Amino acid sequence: MKLLRWILKKFGLDKYVNKVMKPLLFKYIYPKYYKKYSKKEINEKKVVFIEVRFNEITDNFRLMYDALESRGYEIKSCFLRNIVPGRKAYIQRCLAMLKEIGDAKYVFLNDACDVTSCIDMRTETVMTQLWHGCGAFKKFGMSTAEKIFGADRATLEKYPNYRNLKYVTVSSPEVVWAYEEAMDLKPEDHIVRPVGVSRTDIFYDENFRKQAAQKLKEVFPESEGKKVILYAPTFRGRVKKAKSPGRLDVGYLKALLGDEYVLVIKHHPFVKKPPAIAAEHQDFARNVTKTMNIEDLICVSDVCISDYSSLIFEYALFERPMLFFAYDLDNYFDWRGFYYPYDELAPGPIVTTNKEIVAYIQSLKGGFDPTRVRQFKEKFMGACDGHATEKILKLLEID
């Protein structure tokens, strides 16, 4: 590869590095490297967790990781960090991962991965996509081929992200079709299984919920004795330049809701520079992106303001009110699109102004009818009953 780079630079062809390097890596180097290490005898007790974007085991894996560790499996973790700059280091991490899965019996993913999709995986290895969200909200994968957010169909087919999967576990039978479409999977292969999402089991753990409440008090002491509004918007733009929306008027919400509520804000992990909260509003609002995880916040909040984030599916398990601050709905639809009509899917009011947000939250003093949220939960989260991890282990025939 160094020689190739030198040659291209020598003849002034630097701009063609990507066009030459990517096919070389995905058609020859990665497959050949994996083939070398897949000749080893399969290790029936070896499990590899692949974090595509992050540098630690995330909550999407934690319960499955703990369950397998307690059963005495040999666990390895690979952190590809594909959103971190540095091509050479990333390639080295990919090669190390391919070596690690060469003799593994079980491999787990929770995101798209083109590297594990370009190899001829040995038949003894069972690779399962646990995914990082529930339900089916905004489009992804092959479903975005005609959208601004996605690559063109030819590129997605040339460099697929979802090959070699034995199973994909989802939150209900209702959404199977969406994952088959997004991952370009054939229905007759029965790869997508509605057995539940492992990470949701934590919400049925009373001790976890108590710990979450205690953590909020420690992180945000001003929250004690008040109701909690969770604002958790999804990111805008592409992953590498992700931004958070800046339309929420924290001062306005404080003036009208501050006597009864506090506001906790959780930005998407892709966002590097979220909007700041003014010092005079810190007693009412707190950015807890780095101090509390989303599972904790779902447990402790009384009402949720979202937009296009899939966290609404998990939030629905608690049958609490939510509203949708979708001031840029038309633009977002053109950018990425949805699997269901937005106004039919959203289990709460769709608003475009801060005034509407305040009006709805104030109206909750008169009570909240959970019927709509309950129906939404049953439709999209029907398999998430607190036993998803057990069901996935059974599916994989792991005792």
C-alpha cells in the first residue's frame, strides 16, 4: 500500500487514492487476510464483539456481554472507530479485527459494517446483528439509496454493510420488513428475528431504575423534588459533521415551566459541539450527554421531547407522554425519510414552536391518557418483555 501511494503521488494522481485503495482493500486485502486466519480450528467458546464507531463496549452490547462472560466464554472486543480520523490506523484496526474473528464461533455487531461484509465468512461462525435501536423510524441502509443521506444504490451494492449475517434481532414482528429492506435481506432466509432487543431488558430491572434516579440527583442536584423533561434530539447532517438542532429556547421553557420541571438534554453521541446552555439557566437545564447514559434518562424522565430519534420506542415502554419538536420535518424527510408516515407514527403531538411545547407540557396537569402510547408500544416493542437477551441466547443455541 505504501508503494501504491508513492506511485500515485509520483505521477500526480493523489486524488485517485480513494478510488484505487478502497477496491484493493475490500476485494483483495481484507478477504485474503481473513482467509488466512479462518483456516485455524474454530474456537467454540470464543465470542467477538465489534464496536464499529466507538472505543468502548456500549449499552447495546452490555447485557449480552455480561451474559456470555458469566457463562465462561472467551470474549474479545474490537473497536474499529470508523469515525475517527486516520486512515492507516483504521485499516490496522480492521485487520486486527479480521484476525480476531477468524476462529471465533460467535460474532456480534450493533451497527453497519462493510469490512465484515466483504469476506467469505466460514460457515461455522455465527454473526448476529443486535443493532443499536428499536422499532423502525428514520430510514437507513439500502432504504436511503434514493435519499440525500444515503449513497447511490450501485455503491451500496458494491460495498454492502449487512452480508454474512446469520441473525438480526428486532423489537417486534411489525418492523421485520423494514430491516429486510434496509439490510437487503431476503424474507425467505428468515434472518430478521423479532425476539426483542437485548438492551431493553435493563428497563425491567427495578434496581437499575433506582440507581438511575440516584445518579440524576448526583449529577443535577436541582432536579430533586421536580419533574423531569428529557430533550433528546437526533443529529442533523452527515455522521462526520453531525450537529444538534439549536431551536429549543431554554430560557423560555425555564420562565414558564421552571417552578415544576427541570430540563435534561442528551445530544446524539456523533455531535461534537452541542449548543451551550447559558449560565443563568444552569439551575433549570443541564447537558448530561457525557454524565448520564440514555437508559438512565429514559427511566427518570416524566416527559420526553424528541424529533426523529428511535429512543421513542424504548421510552414508550414506560407509557409516559412525549412530544415531537419537528420544525424541520419537510427538510428531514427529503434528507433521509421515514418507514411510516410521520404524523401517523408519532405517539404524541407534533409541534414546531417552543410555545407549543410549553402549552402541551402545561396541559399535562389535567392528566395524561396513555392509550396512544400503549398502542404504539404494543405495535413496535411487542417482543421487548425483559427477556430479550435470554431469547437471543436460545436462538443462538447458547446454554
